[in-house]
Amino acid sequence: MLYSIITFLKSLANFKVQANEQKIFADWIYTICMILMLFFFVCYIAVDIIFLVADTVTMTNLLIAFVFVFGAVFVYTMIIMLKRMSTTISEKTGEIIKALVNAVEAKDQYTQGHSVHVANVTKLIYEHLPERLKNKINKARLMDAAILHDIGKIGIPDSVLNKPGKLTPEERLMIEQHPKLGKKILEPTSYQLIGEIVYCHHERIDGKGYFNVSLDKIPLESRIISVADTFSALCTDRIYRKKKSYEKAVQIIKDAAGTQLDEEIVEVFCTIPKAEFENIV
């Protein structure tokens, strides 16, 4: 009996982690599963207690016990199936995201691998955030937004993306539309919840970003991606300049804190050891 209880509680804990990490678990599905599992768990314990104190065990009691045990097994089986479906869907979703990112980066030869690098830096920053900030973020949503932050560039002409010389004001404005295009691309899909994050990833803390979004309207996820995007861009060769050293890039990010970038996120970024950045793609 003790082993059954421990196994059951582990199932609850594992499903909670799965529900938090996988965006395909809707809140109502998680709530229903928790209610059912707890109901059968409590009933299972109650019936066991009754059997222990009862002088005799009737067929009715056995039938009731069987129903509760069967119910618990059924819910547990459904949870296993949900987990397997979640894994399969996540794998397929990952393939779709990879295809989209490859399509974007095929247009811009100078940013190949940029989206993956931004996602990896974003993950590093997230892992070093204090718990009070982590609790405000859906990790899966943050990572999806990070790797898809430049999806809107697919709508920018190649001649502008790959122009070797200085951009005209009109071309600069065209480039600056890519966050808006990204949001528009994502809105009719299952990724619509990250649309606003993508839209705001070039917004500034001082309100002077691409679309002049005020500080209180910039999602925390966008602020994190903005720091990661800036670092990745500085550490990459571009048409108009050579890449910066790690030390120079960090200093530029520090100097941008409070104006372009969120001070608290920059502070977290600066606590990450250099070796951790060197270990990511």
C-alpha cells in the first residue's frame, strides 16, 4: 500500500512539471486530472482503512474498492498517454520551428545561426533569474519566442536584408517592421500568445524603441530576449561591422542598461560566467 501511495504521489508531481513545461496542457485539463486523481487517491485510502477496521469484507465493499482502484488506474493511464502525446507533438513542433528559422536565415546570410544562439543565451539568462522573476514566466513560451523572434524577416526583401552599404531611411523603416510582421505571422497560429513578445523584442526601456512601446507594456520575456539578441548581434560579424570581443560586448550591454535594456535583466546577465557563454552555439 505504501508503495502504491508513493507511486501515485510521484505521478501527481511529474504531471505538474509536465503541465508547467508543455504549453499543450490547458489549465482546465490539468485541473480536471488533479481533481480526479486526488478523488480516487482519497477514496482508495479510505477503502483500505475500512478494510483494516472492518470485521468482515462483503462483495459490495470489494466492488467499491475495485471501482476506485480501476478509476485511479484509468486516470493514470490517461496521464501517461497525454505525456506521450505531448512528447510527440513537441518533437513535431520543434521540426516546424526549425524549418521556419531556416527559411528566415536562408534569406540573411549574415545571421545564420543567430536565432538558435539567441535562444541559447535566453535560456542561460532564464536559468540565472531569481525565483520571483522565473515565476512570472512560462519557460516554453519564452523559448519559443526567443527562437522565433526574427520570424518577421521572412517578409523583408532580400535586397534590404543583405544590402552591403548604408540603409536609406526607407529601408531602415522596412527592417524595423519585422517585429510587427512576426506578430502578424504568428497571430493565426497556436503561437499567437508569443506574438506580443516577438513584437516588443526591439522596444527600449526608455520608450524609444521601434514602435515606442512604453515600459509597462513591454513583456518581461521581451526584455530578456532583447538582452540576448543584443549580445548575439554584438558577437557576430555583420555587413557593416566586425564582431566585438566578449568583454567589449558585455561592456556595451552594461552601458545600455536603463535606456535600451532592462537594468535588472542586464544585472542577471552580467552574473553569468564567461565559460557558460563559450559552451553554447
